[in-house]
Amino acid sequence: MAKADQTLHEIKEEVRELRVLYKELVDRLIPVDKPTVVEKRAIKERDEVATERELMGALGVRHRD
């Protein structure tokens, strides 16, 4: 049973090492930029809901009353 415990411990250590290596790889490939002031404001502000008329106007479709 001690051999199985030792093997399990070694596997856990290797998995930890792989996780660290994977995290470092991802950090290099996909850098995380800090949000700009505009992005922070957009995240915090409440979203506005467009009306059907506004959507159709943006698409260039005249709204029928």
C-alpha cells in the first residue's frame, strides 16, 4: 500500500507542475491587458435597451406606425 501512496503522491506533484507550466504558457500566449477607463465605465454602467424603432433606424429600415 505504501508503494501505491508514493505513486499517487508523485502523480499529484506532476499534475501540479503541469498546471503551473500550462498557466505560464497561457499567460505568454494570451496577455491580459488592464481595462481602459472607457471599458471600466462600460462594465459598471447599466446597459441601455434600444427600442424597435432605434434598431430599425440603425438598419436603415423605415418604421411603420
